[in-house]
Amino acid sequence: MKITLGKISELVGGTLVGDPLIEIEGINTLSKAHPNQISYVTQNKYLDTLNKTKAGAVILHPKFHEHCNTNALLVSNPYLAFAKLSHHFKQVNLAQQEVNNAIVDPTAQVDNVSISSGCVIGKNVSIGENTIIDANCIIEDNVKIGSHSHIFANVVIHKDSELGHSCVISSGAVIGSEGFGNAKNDDKSWQTIAHLGKVIIGNNVTIGANSTIDKGTIDDTEIHDGVRIDNLVHIAHNVIIGENTAIAAKTGIAGSTIIGKRCMIGGMVGIVGHLKIADDVTINATSTVDKNISKSGIYTGFFPLMTHKGWKKVGVWLIKLDKIAKTMNIKLKDIKK
């Protein structure tokens, strides 16, 4: 279902510079959008991409307008405007899904598949041969699962997710859940962002019990071939994990982080969002990763275990390190003289 730029302007409360009759059929990133799609920009680092975008329109702050060569929707808070617009397209998708649900395809592609009792399989689902679906799984509309895979009991695979061949999804895992994205309204309340992407999982991937992989905001969340994910791991929206990377239990990876190939990530590691981690990186257990890792190697980011009393003493020194460093520099200069 299409919507005109004029209607979008009314929906998000922006000033339109361009043709209000142009019809928009979806949202996409600046680099991938086509003339019937709208995108948005919030930061200076995307201005070069903005200048080259083929999007039919872009939501942006007035200060970026000079860099925009297409129709512009000027707003004071582009992220909030995007959040509001994302829900419109989500509602359109749901309405289309209800229509599709009224059409039952008797030739569902589930030949030579074992499906246990209590499962709910949505419409337009494709499951490859010799795949096993254990009890009480929910597989929503338009999901694709390759051959020779095993989906254990009580797994939920949300709509539009794609899994390759020879995958193993352990009990309680959730694939394609809504990501954690929110923009602040003017009154400081939260406006949730509808996630319109999906999860794409490659071949020969294993996902542990009760792990969660969120779908992308616009682009997809990607788990590449051969990845091993332990129990109780959370992978946020738009994360990309390279081939044959292994992630141990209780690790959390924030949104839009890209992890390279053949990495090994220990248990309870925390990785903040929008980072890039090179190939062949090992991160030791309980580390916190808050910056890019551009070279392969072994990395550790935590203090040694000590008594609480000892930690309080260390804390006092930590907050005084800048003063200590300045004092030491003065003494070193005196010594050199």
C-alpha cells in the first residue's frame, strides 16, 4: 500500500520541500532506497551517502537540507519522525498478512518434514526435507527453513525469518523478535520504533536454548554460515555476525554491531552498539567491548577479582589518576632538569 509524501508530512509533522503527490511504498536505508522509498538521516557522517541517495524522499533536519538532492521532509527530530512512520508501514504489513491468512495453500512446502504435536505453522512457510520440528513450536508466516535442520521444542520463529540448511535451534529460542528501539517525544515519553527488517540465518548454524535474535530495524540482522551461539545470548537488531564465529552464554551484543569471521567471544561479554570487530578476534569472558577492534588477537577488558574492601580502595585511586599523572609529569620534568 502506497502513501503520498503529503500524507507522510502530515503524519510526522514535518515541512515538505518537494512534490506532495509522490507515492512512497516503503522505508529503506540511504544507500539502498529506490525512488519509491523514503529514508532518513541523523548524523553528519552520513552526509556523503545522503548526497548520492536514490531515495524518493529523505527525512532530515533542516541543517542537512543543502546536502539533499531529492524531496526532503524537514523535521527537528528525524529519528522520532522515522519512528512514527515505521509504524504506518508495520500496520500496512499486518493488514496484508490478514488478507493472506484468508488464503490457505493446500500445497504447503513441508514434504518429508517431521512436525510434532502442538506446533503452529503460518501461511507461506517453506520447510526443507528431512527437517524436524519438535513440539509446541510457533513458525509464523513467510518463514523459510532449509533442509536437514532441527527445531527443538518451544521455539518461536517470527514472520519473514530465513534459516539455511542443517541448522539447530534449541528449545526456547526466539528468532525475529522486535528490537529495542525508542525515540523520545517532546514530553520525554518514549515512542517505540517498528522494526521492518528480518533475521537471515545461514547454513550450519546452531543457536542455544533461550537465546534471542532481534529482527532488523530496516536492514536485516544477519547470522552467517557456521556460527555457533550458546544459550542465553541476546543479539540485537541489525547485528551482523561473520562466518564460523562462536559466542558463549549470556553474551549481549547491542544493535548495528558487525562481528567478523572466526571470532571467539567468551561468556557474559557485553558489546556496545555500532562497533566493528575484525576477523579472528578472541574476547575473554566477562569483558566489556566499547570501541572498535581493528586487528586480530586476544582481548580482555576487566579487573582482577578482589575483595569488595580492596575494590573500594582501587576505586578511590582510579578517580584520582588524572591528578596523579599530572603530578608525576611535573616530577619527571624536574628530574630531567
